[in-house]
Amino acid sequence: MTLKERLEKLLKWAGVGEENRTLWLQRIDALPFDRAETFIYILEKFGKEDIQFLAKNLNDKIEFARTNDRALFQRALREEAVFLLQK
Amino acid sequence: MERLHSEQSEEIKNEILDMRPEAKALRAIEEESAELEALTEKKPAPEGKEAHEWQRNRKWKKAALHALTFMAFSGVGIETRAQNQILPQKDGTALIETTGENDPKKVEANGKKAEKLRLLIEDKKFKERVARLIGTYGETINFLRVEIVENEWDLEELKTATGNRRNYLLTKLAGSYDYYWNKKEIVKHAEKFTEMPGVSGFELAGHSNQKVEAILKEYPADLLTNIDEVRYVDAVENAVAPPAPESGEKKESVVYGVAGRAYNVGIQSVLWHGRGYEHSNVLTIYKASGEKPHTESQLRDLLAHEILHYYDWETSPRLTTGERFEMLDEQTEYLDNPKRRKSHYTDELVPEEYKKNHWDEKAMRLRQAKELWAEEFEDFSGGFTTARYETMKRNIMNGKLEDFSGVKFSDKWLNNMQIGDYVKATNLVRDNQSGRPSMHGVRR
């Protein structure tokens, strides 16, 4: 199974929608392969809720990159803090 | 993200151009993330058995968040470098206004660089090489190609572009040329980073941090500037595979104990050419999986191996894009050579890990190529001490190293990376074959 196939399977399993999945499959190319490989290895250890959170987090960050909306960014950071504190 | 206007000072523009494109935006993110970090530190970590799992889980979560940040900002930064304004629209889309360089002299200079870039990426040999490597490694080398694909789009558009849009494209392409193809600029940038890596934790391994620092000082300084920290972790780390579905087992099976990792805590380090940023490239040595701790000799081997992982075709901050593909191409040829030396790790353990995990064979090949590169250096140049030099000399003299292609390969590519004062491995071979004494083992 290729890296992208693994990623797509994982995202489908977690219930991430098609549009978001496409975004992940495009953007994953921005990572050097061994980092992407490690990243997907980590994702495979996470639960569905974690992956759903990360999908939202990616969307938020892209939105911030496009709009420079500081309020959006602050909200995303607060959510990251909660995510990190959860077991 | 920065919004740049043409009237902004030259200094600010240069600062942006000087860094990797996404760097500015990410620096802001990281500053705010430090506050977030402080917030999460307030919660006490669990103790006992749960502690390791908790720490690992947090480390993974942080790494995942870093990866997403990088993914989110890829592409945007390229626009930033070309001095754009990104204007949010009411319908949620973004309008990109471009303001390329309009000074006629600079436009002309950018045009020359864009033309050089075009010739390089349209070079027949280069294209054949890229196609060959895609055939071998598939999507696993996409990262090396991302910028080229973007350049190809821009060059295509440049054929018909006029006015401000043309100037913008030229600015962007000239930036790409300097960043990815201009050897002089690339090395100049890499040489800005001169700090030695920090060292921590080795007292737990029965060694001292001072001893490890002394070992590192035996290396050419240029070979360490892509590493932020060398850290010992007093825990056994294993490469694992899930149980086979039909086996009914619950536990994951250990494929092998991981002795060290060229670990990248923050994936953002690729934005920074590795250095200049806290905790980006962390070379980690793990507790030995057997009963005894690492001996000094094992430690030296591990360090040599892991250090070279920061200097391959993907990670080295000192190579042009053309050189990255060339190096991988040559390493692939060596990997496929039936006469090359075999290694238990590269040729047995790595394939076992990929097979058990049902991972992609092309990814496995890339991993093997990378491990082989680190092993070539570990075995042939093996650290930079006189003792290792003597070992290598003995191995050459008694015929243990019949295959010198790995030596020559290490030599050529360390030279191409302009790593100063390294062991000239080919000289070493030549000297020993002629029986003449050599002083190449002396380090600074």
C-alpha cells in the first residue's frame, strides 16, 4: 500500500469528508517523504476523534494562511492546547 | 503571513527572501505556540508506567500539529516570496495581488536567473534522471519535485505573461533559482549556521555529555551545523509491526530495537535548513535493547550513522536540486549493485519491518537507500577519529573492504556538500594501497 493509499484509508476510516481528503492528499507532498511516513505512522496510532480534530486543524490553518484572521488563529491554538492536554 | 508592499524597505524584502518562504509566518505561529506550550506544561504528567506512554503521545500530537502547519503553509510562502498581497474576499476566497519587481535592472537580472532555471529543469539528462527516479521511488520523492512542478507552471505562464504579472513571475522564478539551484547562495546560507549541537542526557547511559561533546568535536564543524541537539533517551525504542489479522494476537511484534534516530521533533525544521531554531533537528540515541549499555565504540558508530542522516540528498542544506537528484540516482545504482556490501540492518531488518507492516515497496527502497548512505559513512569513514581511521586502514589492507564504491560515493558527496576538512576517503584508499603513511585522520 502506498503512503497516499494508507492516508486515504485512514481518513476514510475516521470519517473525514472527500473534499478534506483531497486536500490532505495534495498537501502531504509538501513534507519530505520520511517525515510524511513518520507523520502517517503517528496518525495510524490515533483514534477517530483525534484525526477528525486534525482534519479541522488543517482547515483552520489553511484558512488562517489565506486570511490572516488572528481571531481564527487564536481559537485554533486554544483548541490545540485542549488536544494536547487530552490523553 | 506577511503582506508585503512594493514600498516596503529593501531590508525587509531581503529578510524574507533570505529565509525559506514559509518561515516568517511560522515564526509567528511558533512564538504563540510557546505560550500554548507553557499552558499545557501546567498539567502534571502521570507517573509510573503511564508516564512514558503519555509523553510519547504528546510528542506525537505535537509532531502531527507541526506537520499540519507545514502542510497548511506550503504554497502560500511561495507567493509571499514574490511579494504579494493576499486579500480575503467576502465569498471566502482569497484574491492574490501580485507586485513583482519593477526596477528595470532588477527585472533584467531576474530574467537571467529565470532563464538559467529554465535551462536547468528542461535539461534532457535531468529530466531523464527525474523520470527514472520516479519510476523507482514513485510518490516517495514528491517532496524533491514540488518546487520544480511549480516552476514549470510559472515558466509556462511566463511565455505569454506581460507587465506586472510577468515581473512577478520573474521575481518568483529568480527566487527559486537562488534557493534551489544557485550553489553559491545555498552554501552561503548554510554557512550562516555555525553553532555546535547541544548535548544532553548521556550521563544516564554511563557516559558524560562532555565525552559526547568531545567526540563531536572530532567531526568537521560543517557536518554538525544541521543538527540542533544530540540527546540520549533512557528508554528502549522499538520498530514494531501490528499482529497479523489471522494470528489472534493482541500485542504488536517488535521487529528490531531502534538504537538511534535522526529525529525531527518539529517538522518545521525543513523550513529552516535545519538550524537556527530550537529543537528542530534532534539526533536521538536510545537505550540499548540488550542488557549492557552502549559502549563508546557503539556510541561512535551510532553518532556517525545518525549524523549522516542529516546530510543525504533530501536533508542536506548544501545541495542544489540537481545535485539532490544526482546523488539519489547514484545511490540507487549502488543499492542495486549485486556486488555491494550487504548489511543486516539495510538488507534484512528494514525489509522485514516494511513487509510486516504491509508498507509500500517503493518506500522501502528509499529507506534502504538512506540507510545504506548512513552505513557507508559509518563503516568507511566511521567517525573522524584516528582510531577509526586505523580500523578502516586495516580493513582496506586485509581485503575486508573490497568494494570501494561506497567510499568513493561518500567522498564525492561530502565534497559536493562542501563539508570542510573531512576525511578524504579516496585518498585514504589510495594511500593504503600504495602503503604510504597518511595523515588524513587529523581533525580539527
